[in-house]
Amino acid sequence: MKATEIGRPKKLYLIAHACTRQVPDTDAAHWQLNELGRQQAAALARQPFWDEVDRLLLSCEPKTRLTVAPLLKSNDLPVDEDGRFNELQRSPEWTNDYTARVAEVFRRPRDSVAGWEPAADALSRFRAGIDDWAARHPHDTLALVGHGLTFSLYRAHLLGLPTVPLQDWQQLSFAAVACVRDGRIVDDFAVPPGVPHIPRGAASPAVEPEDEQLDSGLNDQGRPSAVPE
């Protein structure tokens, strides 16, 4: 099989994980869903596109499995975890200007910015994961629950863009869904009907009372900041 023929599943749904509870100075890879994220997960489970899906792929981060937990209560889809679909690795130190950090990571894809995994490396491993699963299951419709930065990098790659436009990442909502067919985006990321819309570049519109300080979307100067995960 030629390399150019790999990485094109019959049909691939990309599902951004649901909204998480932010815990400063804790590795975001370990964050859990907040109440709004659980609402998103429940609404995602009711979407009709799942009827087409033959196999479910997850990253190794708990938030992806939590996003499909309501679905898996009533659906026995094969589920596989693959670390190649983990989010771009970041240092655990909290930053009050996450958007500026992300912009720099996108602008310098081959560099490690503040200890973060280079964007080019994250995209390479993500693409390798897609190639591998597509080759293993060429006739299956796959669904992958993943993360905002790696999804943004992969989307830009499919669109032939040299870098990720920052605004595209900012507007990528938690629990948004895209559809890829034959290596092309046929339905761009959008929130399905009934799923709360929470873009990464805005504060969460609803938070749990106990999470008010963590999920308010405000930095220490009281100004809105991006929701990082």
C-alpha cells in the first residue's frame, strides 16, 4: 500500500472532548469533566451519527472516555485507546495568557515553546495514528474523540494551511464534531443540535458553584482568558 493511500478511513468523525474542570498547576491531561461537560457528553450520546460508527478511538486522557461514557452505557462499540491521539504535551505550569502561548506554538511549529511539545511533532504522531487505524480497518467508519490543539493541527493539514489560524482554534467548541472522508473535511467542526456551545476562546457560560474560581474563564487581572482544555 502506498503511503498516499494510508490515512483515509472510509469515514472519520472527529469529536472534541467535552468541557473540563480546570485545575491550576495540575497536568491538564488528568482533568475531569465539569457539570457543563457532563451535559455535553449526555447530549452527544443522543446524536444520530453514532449509528454509522463501527469503531471508537480515544486518546489515553480520561476526558475523552468521560466524553463518551453516556454513549457506552447503551452501545457496545469496540473502543481503543491510543496515546498518539493525546493532546499536544504541555508543561504543567499555569499560564495567565494561554492564548498567547498557543499562538506562539502554532507560529513556531518546529520549536518547543516553554517546554511544550513542538506542534509539528504532535501533528506527526497524530497523523501516524490515523494512518495506522485506517490501514487496520479500511472499511470501517471510525470516530475519534480527541483534543483541541491536535484537532486544529490536523484540520489545518487537511485544508492545506501552513499554520493554524488562531481564531480557528479559539472558535473550536468543546464537544464539536467534524466529518472527514477520503482525506477531506466534508463537514467542518460544529456543535450538534442540543449540545451546549463552548468555544475555547471564551469563558465557559456556566460553571459549577464549587468550580467558580477555576472555571470562570478569568485571569488574575479579571479579564476573560481562553479555556485551555
